[in-house]
Amino acid sequence: MDAVSDHRSGCPINLTVEILGDKWSLLILRDMMFGNRRHFRDLLTHSQEGIASNILADRLKRLVEQGMLTKADDPTHKQKAIYSLTERSIELVPVFAQIGAWGSKWLPVSEELSIRAILLEQGGPKMWEQFMRELRRSHLGEHVYADPGEVPVWMQLKAAYEEVVARRGRSGA
Amino acid sequence: MDAVSDHRSGCPINLTVEILGDKWSLLILRDMMFGNRRHFRDLLTHSQEGIASNILADRLKRLVEQGMLTKADDPTHKQKAIYSLTERSIELVPVFAQIGAWGSKWLPVSEELSIRAILLEQGGPKMWEQFMRELRRSHLGEHVYADPGEVPVWMQLKAAYEEVVARRGRSGA
């Protein structure tokens, strides 16, 4: 059943929540976008929230039907499918950035899981644009110009996350 | 049951979707924010998506418990409660603006229900700030400075919406 064809008003907020209001769909997109998970098993075993295998399979199927993901054979792995973000899901970066900023301010987040959201908020629209260009390169195969001097956003986010994890490890937290 | 205390990770996106992933909660906040609905009956009868009375009552209670709304006796109406946005829900304006912009671009929205989202996107962060100031005035009773020359955002949104409705009426659509 396609959630989009099931809507009851043409309001953009209502239609969006029909797709993203499903918690698991949103978290799968988050893990693909910020954690670079592109295979079923990666998404399953690295899920912070412990997604069940049957739910993951169902939501991936639905996201492909909704045009949020594409699925293809991975030439580098036999018998493995690789999932890619589409232009429409890549353009959710500003939505995720705003949600992450709001959640980090108002909800009881953990330091290690909010550091990337805080960084992305501080970076603002310019950083979001750069991150979307990186996602277009790796998910859509686009040959987008990259400034040789700029540090990739995914690298900045990863470094900040690992620094918090290491610091907490050292302090025994 | 408090959705916040029930979460399984401290990720800001996950915690936010535990609150806003419920379609009806999000739509109630939307109607309070953009439609200036503050009474139970207003929210019920003007709901574009036809919310049921028991669901509305349940979600309003939950939003109050989550600190997203406050409830008080309305001094201007006997036996009526008035609901107000809180600072934390007012700060969702940028989230709604980004969701509205994304939905308007990618989903089969109707013109009359997306015109406000498009206007808000074009206005950018400056317009969102102004709109939040207006909401703080009317919902939090704050005496916030308003530039005498500026047209209130709620008035700009309302005018744009009514213009589309009138035009469609004239063309017999």
C-alpha cells in the first residue's frame, strides 16, 4: 500500500508526514545519509534503535516504491543489493539538519549522538549544500566539482563523532 | 505513556520523531501555528484531514504532557479552554518551513494548501524569525518589538492563501 496515494489533503506538511512520519523510514534514511549504510546487513546490525529484520525489509521496499531510494546489484559484492539515495531524499538534508538542531536543543539527547547534528546546525545552509553535493557524487554518481581545499562534510562529522566517543572512553563514561 | 521516556537511543532525530512522527500531533501543531486554531472545536471542525474527536483529545493531552502546548481557561469564553504553543513548539517553525518546502517540491500538493509553504520558503530564515516573534507575542504574551512598517507574516500567509482560493473560485476550479 502506497502511503502517498492514501492521503486526505494536498497539504505539503501532511503529505510529507505520510512518508516520513513512519519512524523506521526516517531512521533508515538517516543511517544511509549520515552513516553511509547502503547494504541490508549494515543497516540491520548498526541500527542504534534495533530495527527488526522484517521491518527493515518492508520499509526499504516501501522507500523504493516511494522514489526515496533505488536498489541495484552491487558490482563489488556477489549476491548483495546496494541501496542509493535519490535526488528527492538527498534534498531532505536541510529537513534533517533542522530536526537535529531542534532535538539537540530540546530533548534529552546523548552527546555522542548529537555532536553531528550540532555541527551541521553550526555549518548552516552552506555546509548542507556541500553535504548534498557529496551525497550526489556517491549516490547518484554525479561528477560534481569539489573544491580541493575543502574538507568533506562526512569526514568532519565522522571526526567529531569519533572524538566524543574517544573522550568518553578515556574518562571511563 | 510519555513517548520521550520510551526512546531507544539518544539521537536527536530519533527523539524528535518519537514526538512528531505521530501524524496527528504534527498536524495539530501545524493548525495552531499556521491557522491560529486554539480551541478544541476550532481544531476539530477546521481539520483538513478530518481528525476524530477522541484522537484530537488524546493528542492534545499528550502534547501538553510533552511540553509542546499549554492549556488554560480562556477568559473570553466561558467553559472553554485555550491552547497555546510553547517556546519549544514555536521553535519548530524552521522545521515546518523545510518540510513544507520539500513537500511542495516533491509531492502532489494542492495549490491552495502549498502557497503558504512556498511563501515561507521564499522568505527564508528572516521571515521565520519574524513569524516566531509574532507567535511569541500571541502565544507567550511576550512584548516583543515589532517594526511598525513590517507586514505581519501571518497576514501575508493568509492573504496569499485567500488569493488562491478566490482565483480558483472565479475560474470554476
